[in-house]
Amino acid sequence: MSGGRISVGDGVVAVGVTAALLVTGLPGPRSDLDLLGCALLAAGGLALVARRRAPVSVLAVTGSCVVAYQAIGFDVPAVAYLFAVYTAVRAGHRAITAAASAAMLVALPLAALASGLHDAGEAFAQSRSALEIAWLIAAGAAGEALRQAEQRADEAERNREETARHRAAEERLRIARELHDSLTHQISIIKVQAEVAVHVARKRGERVPEALLAIQEAGREATRELRATLEALRDDDTAAPRGLEDVPELVERARSIGLDATLTIEGRRHDVPAAVDRTVYRIVQESLTNIARHADAATASVLIDCRPNTLVVRVDDDGKAAPGIAPAPGVGLLGMRERVTALGGRLRAEPRGEGGFTVQAELPMSRTP
């Protein structure tokens, strides 16, 4: 609660407590210190206006005012201090509140003696009456009970949000799997029919139409891509997750299709969190796939820089991308950005000044669930 804004309710409580203190204190014995006593009563009450914003400071102010006006002969219950105790405990400052209240138990008998209105025995009895120990304990207990209730409510809300996010993620994964399974089935049928048609035409000695050959090749490529994507969707529960150790295989695969790809690893390998490990692999995989499909590039370079607190992965190519022309973000790039953002990292994907495209991700090395 500390650091909260001052509300109208706090102002009403402060004014009401101040009025009650002044009404209670004014009928008492009069002296030349009446003005000072009234000022202390008012200060203790009005300080409650800031009790949510600065509970510990208000606790100190109200406690000091109680001791001070008791010392000059104002026999007034410590109502403002009780409110301050309740607020401080509710804000979580239990130890400070207990220490301050113990100090009050010691200081009030001395203040009653200093007032000159009581002997030692009366001063002790007066201090117990002024502090109203039972009310003090009740105020602290009420604050602690409300604090725990608020914590339980906050925890329940966080659990509901986490459960909702988890269910949404599971549903998205289920839909993606079903969609990919359906597409894979349909494309497989198209591919098989195209291959049969090509086979029959060749067997008959007929010329195979270029369109039919294109359909056959497109079907094969689409089947490979869909299967690879489906494996990526299912690797959370059926296959060992891919990570940094598998990046060289990606680079070698890129070389096998004619791309001059290189891999550089800098820095010392640390205990990389599993989520970061998987994300690095996916970023390199998606980047090299995009280069092979769209970039019209001859070379590509993959850099993995293992720093003490950050892992940086960068993929550059010399393709047709030019500065000032931002390509429309595809599903792959959006997926990379979501992965990186979920880990608290940063992703930069843009054309390079010297031509080509760059993808750079900075991933924090803190433990990620």
C-alpha cells in the first residue's frame, strides 16, 4: 500500500479523527501549553491523510505526537496512532510497527510522569489507559488480516490469468496441429495424384506438361515444409527439443542447398536456460529458411555471441533486401518476435546498409521457465 495516492476517504478519516481528538482534549485541565497541545493533537490527526502513501512516516509522526501531548498534560486516547498501526501492518510493515509500539509502551509512562499530573503508579496506569493496549493489538490484527486477504485475492487473480493464458496457448497449439495435419493430408493427395499423372504420361511416351511437373515439385516441397512445421509444434511432448547444439546441422543443411553459410560462436558457453536454447535454434532455423526462400542470397552468416548475462544471435545475408524498404513481416518473423519478447529480450529484423537482411536477437540469460 505504500506509495499509494491520497484519496478523499483518507482526508475524511484524517479530519474526523482530528476533530475527535480536539473535542476530547479541550475539556481537560488548561495551562499555558493549550495551544501546543491542540497543535499536537491536530498534527497527529491530520497526518493520517498520508497514511497510505507513507505508512511508516505517519506511524512515526502520530506516535511522536501521542508521547508529546501526553507529556504536556493532554490525557487523550491515541486514536490517530491506532489508525496508523492498522495502515502500517496492512502495508506489510509488521516488524517496524511492533518495534514502534514497544517503544510507545516504554515512552508513555515517562511522558505521564513528565506531565506532573501523576506519580509513578498513576503514570503507569495512565499509560495503559492512553495507549489502550487491547485496541492496539486489535488494530494490528485487523491490518494483518486484511493484508493477507488482499494477498490471497491477488494470488487468485494471478492464478486465473495464468490458467487462462495456458489454456489459450494449448488451444492455439491444438488448432495449429489439426490445421497442419489436415493440410498435410490434402497436399499429400495432390502430390500423389500429380506423381501418378506424371508416371502415366511418361509410360505412354507422352510429353509431361510443365504445369504438372510444377505441381509435383510444389507438392513435394509443401509436404516437407508442413512436416517440419508439425514436428516443431509437437517437439514439446514427442521429440527431444532442439537447441544450440543443433545449430551447426542447420548451417550444414543450408550449405547443401547451395547457400554459402558460415557459423561463428564467440564467448564462453554458459548454463543456457532451456527456453533460450530452444529460441536460438528457432531463430536460426527460421532465418535460414527465409533466406533460402525469399532473399535470393549467395551467402549467409550466423553469429552466436555468448556474453555473461546475454546471448546474442545474429543472421546476415547478402540478398536483395535494400535499406529503406521494410519487408512485410511474415508469420515466421512474427513468431520469432513473440518468442524473443516472451523471454524479455529484443529482436531487430531489417535490411542492412550494405545490402541484404539482418536478424539479431538479444536474449537475457536469467532463468526462464
